[in-house]
Amino acid sequence: MLNTTNETIELPILVKLGGSVITEKDKEFVAREETIRRLADEIASSQKPVIVVHGAGSFGHGVAAKYELSYGTREPHQFRMFSFLRTQMDELRLLVSRALFDVGLRPFPIQPSAIFITMNGEVFQFDDHALLHALRLGYTPVLHGDAVLDYAQGSSILSGDTIIQLLAKFLGLEKVIFVSDVEGIYDKDPKLHSDAELLRNLKLPDVMRLIKSDSVGGSTYKDVTRGMKGKLESILPILDAHCEVAIINGNRDGALYNVLIGADEHGTFISPR
Ligand code: ADP
Ligand code: IPE
């Protein structure tokens, strides 16, 4: 149960819809609307309370990389492209929120750059009021990786995985599901090695070992937040907060539904101890 001041509500499950699965990562600004609708339907069918955090995929990484927005805004064209990236993320959030609405849920879309401000790329301020009140009222908050304002350098890129990590700790959640375009974590990048083997069950020390090794890499697409390696680094503090983590393939029909209801069939499942 989540204690939000004086009320308790059922603990939500944090679901990260990776940019690799909700957008065409190699076609700029193209969303995979049918997949988004199917994933929304799987969330609704599970009847579990969730918080949705989605990635940027081709709506964000290309622009962020080209104009170096992770490192700040100094030149006039960077300020303009920051605004462009922000509006692109609004558009993707609208698509995800509308899909959740259309399957009968009550999405509450939140613009992350309006509640998070960073300092040198690290979260410095987090205004939690709207999120907590939305949870209390039974809404499904929808957040995402975003281009955010930064007190020191003007802008930075806050990944959905970092937001997940912060929320898991802050809300004391028990389960996080990363929905990606691969079955889980392999002993090497499955997109580059056909003999890669899926690692089905892991524990916290295994994650520490994988981060240090070369077996987990970035993404094969343009990715300013460092692909699966960045994800594993976000997972470590989640496990530290005693929260379970699952990484599943969103392109596999029913995988999200199954893991939401606790029937863990396909994927990598990481336990905190
Ligand atoms: P998402 O967009 O779902 O958040 P990312 O694109 O950031 O995911 O990371 C997933 C990508 O990481 C996969 O598409 C895969 O190519 C890459 N990757 C690199 N190393 C591994 C590994 N050892 N196991 C699984 N995926 C890996
Ligand atoms: C990236 O967020 C945010 C921007 C580039 C604006 P994520 O790191 O969560 O996105 P995906 O899931 O890798 O696409």
C-alpha cells in the first residue's frame, strides 16, 4: 500500500514503454500506433494500477544528439531546438495518453519538464504534488523521458529510465517493468550477435557484474541515454530500494499483460536479493 499523507492506496506498478517499441527508432517522428494501442489494451486488461513512463525513441534521440541538448543550450539554434524537442515529446505523450483513454483507463498526462529541473544533468528539483494527488484520485499518471531545464547548463535530457528509478524509490514501489524491443538482457547484444543467450533470472550482484563487463551495450539506434547499459545503471538503485524488475519484449503479444498479472513467462526477471 502507498501511504500518501493520510490515505493508503494499492501500490501501482511502474511500466516503462521503451522508445524502441513505441516508435520506429530508425524513422524520425514515426510512432508505432498499433503497438501503442495493443500495449494500452494489455495494461487495461490486467486491471492493475500502473504509472506509465514512456521513452522518446525517434521523437527525441535524433534531435537531442544532433543539437547536443544533453550538454546544455548556449547557441540560439539550440534554444529553438530545445523547444522543438519539447513539443515533439508532447505529441508522443498525447498519442500514448489517448491510447490509454481509448481502452477505458483514466490517464493523467504529466509533462516531466514541468515537474523536474536538473543541475548539470542530475535531478535537482522534483515537484511531486500533482503526481501524488492524481494517484490518490485513481488516475494513471503518464510521464516520459524529456528535454528538461537545467539550472547550470540551460538544458539536459532526463531519460524515462531515470524517472522510473526516482519514482520507484520515492514511492517505495515493489515492481518495475521495462518494455523493450528485445526479450530481456542477454549475455551480449542480441541485435549484433545471433548466438546471444537470454539471462532469465538475475540478482543485484549479477547486475553489478554486467555493468562492469562489456556484454551489455548501448542501442543499435541513435540513443543519447545509452541503451541497455544506461537501463542497467538505472536498475541498480531500483533493486537497492527492494523493488523487483522485469525486462520484457513489447513486440511479443501478451507479454506485458502476463507480467502485470504475475505470470512471468518470457523475459529477464531481477530480484533485489
Ligand atoms: P528502450 O528504447 O526500450 O528503452 P534501448 O534502445 O535504450 O531500449 O535499449 C535496448 C537495446 O539495447 C536493444 O535494442 C539492444 O540492441 C541493446 N542491447 C545492448 N546490449 C544488450 C544486451 N546485452 N541485452 C539486451 N539488449 C542489449
Ligand atoms: C529519452 O528518454 C528522452 C529524450 C531523448 C528526449 P528515454 O531514454 O527514456 O527514451 P528511450 O526509451 O531510450 O527511447
